[in-house]
Amino acid sequence: MNGPPVIPHSRPSLGEAEAQAAADVIRSGLLAQGEKVTKFERALAKLTGQDEGVAVSSGTAALFLALKGLGIGPGDEVIFPSYVCTAPWHAVSQAGATPVLVDIDPETYHPSPEAVTRAITRKTKAVIVPHLFGLPADLSELEKLGIPIIEDCAQTLGASMGGRPVGSVGALTVCSFYATKLITTGEGGMVLGRSGPHMARIRAVRQYDERDALESAFNYKMTDMQAALGLCQVTALPQFIKRRQAIATQYTAILRDVKADPPAGIPRHDHVFYRYVVRLPQSVEPAIKAFAARGVSCRRPVFKPIHSYLGLPGFSGTDLAWERSLSIPIYPSLVEHEVERVVDAMREVLA
Ligand SMILES: Cc1ncc(COP(=O)(O)O)c(C=O)c1O
């Protein structure tokens, strides 16, 4: 088929700096976890306002290790929203604990504090709060519940929430550096937190080698090649965010004339637009096909809510969000003529 190339839903922003940094590590011959990983951990601790970080192989591994760090296991319950990828469900299940799903506010896409409060039992040991799509959740009500919060920053980094950096509030914070994320190492993740027994336990479990005793451990390490990429990306993050916000401003201007609601905001919370998610008055399926016919790849921002895999009722906010929410391509490597094509397609499809 002829015509301009398809604009993908996601595309990483990698340049000469990343290529050079990876090449330098390869030439050094020191490929595995080393000084680049340590530097990357320090850079993320600074960004999130936490004391220290433990870099690992993925965001899912980071979630699993955060649970282990908090001593969570069989007999314990962990609360998180149904409207998120299945990573938290796998992490909680792998830890041997019981996942407890809650509904979301369909405007902000964050777990509603009322739903979290209702889900608490004597067995509740943590609540995982994903800061979805680039908007930090309002944690003020959840903090009052006195349950350890695991901030999931896989989709939101470098944003401030009410004057505090996203990632600075949780008992522990996790990140993902998968290829589509705000900053990437290809695959990768990190747990961040205050220095103390939780972080010490996580650091110990990350690797099995050179230990005095044969204690439970595994291999969750990140390589220096990945961390070298991550260091370049974290330096570029402020520019990346500016570009995402500039594109979002262009998209939002179009929405005044069409039948779709722009992404919601929260007072004094930055939106870093990991995703640009609009809410339609009807199901998104026809719009996804119409965008595809114009060479623009749009998606549902969450593939399928977790409660629907399990056939659980009672998630009306999540069901509404899943049916009506459409994610439109937004990333720093989107060049101006591509943004114009997306804007034209928005005008036509969402009219
Ligand atoms: C909110 C959230 N948490 C966790 C993860 C898991 O991260 P990873 O894919 O690096 O395992 C993702 C993933 O993509 C995510 O969006």
C-alpha cells in the first residue's frame, strides 16, 4: 500500500549520545552491573526525592522486589486498581500474596480513595498506586490510611505533585524503563526508597553471588550497557517532557471543536503526557479503525482491565474508562509534520 508511513503509537527517543554511551561500555569490556548502574541509581534517587535506588531487569521485577522488601507474602493482601497492565497482578501473585482489585475514577484514571478504603482488611499490607498516563495521583487521602504506598512511576517521572516530586511519597517507588516508557534502557526497572532495612533486603535479593549464606536470592540485575542508555535518557528527560507538553497543547486546542474530552488535570500536579488519552462519548473501537485508515496508530491505553480477565463485577469506573478512552500517539521523536498528520486525523475522526 502506498501513502505516508504509519505513525506508530510509541517510539523511543534515542540519539547519538545513547549510541556513543553504549559503544563506550562495549569497548570498556565491563558489560555487567557496575559503575554505570550505580550512577543511574543515584540519578533516579535524585529525580524522585528518595535516598537510594536498586536497578533491576524490569518494572515487574521492581514491583515483585518492592513487595519482598516490605516482607509481603502468603496470607497478605495488596490493593491496586483493575485499570492497569497485568504487571502488579503477576508481581503480587508471584510474591504469594492475594491481589485485591479496586475501581478507579474514570476522569483521572487513579484508584479512588473511597474504593481503597472499602477494600482494606486486617490482612492489607500495601497499596500499589500507578501514576497513570503521566498524571501523578493525589496521594493525600491515601497517605492518611496508614498503609504502605508503593508508588508505581512506570508511566510518570519528573513531574511534581503538590510541590513534591512524583515518587517521593511512597514507602517504596518503582519504575519501568521498557522501550516505550518516558525514559528507556530497552528493558529495565528500579526500586527506590529511604535507606534502611527494606532497601537493604531488596539489594540483597537482586543477586545471588558472593553471599556468606545460602539465602533466598535470584538474578534481577541490570547491565552497565542499559544503565549507560538510562543516564543519557535521564539527562534528556526535561527536554522530553517539554516536547510532550508542547504536543499535548496542540492536541488539546483541536479538542475544543470535536466530540472528545481532553485529559483531566489535578490542581498543582504536572502532567508529563506519557500518553495523551481522550475520552469519547462512545466506544473507541470505530475511532481506532478510522485513525488506522489515516495511518495513525491509536490504542486503548490499557489492553484489558484485570477484573475482566477474572470475570469480577462492580468496576463501573474502570469499565467506562476502558470503553471510552483512546490513546493518541505522543512522544518527543514525533516530528512536526507527523504532529500535523495526527491533528488532521483528530479533526476528521473525532468530529
Ligand atoms: C503502570 C505499570 N507498572 C508496571 C509495569 C511493568 O513494567 P515492565 O514492562 O518493565 O515489566 C508497566 C509496564 O509496562 C506499567 O505501565
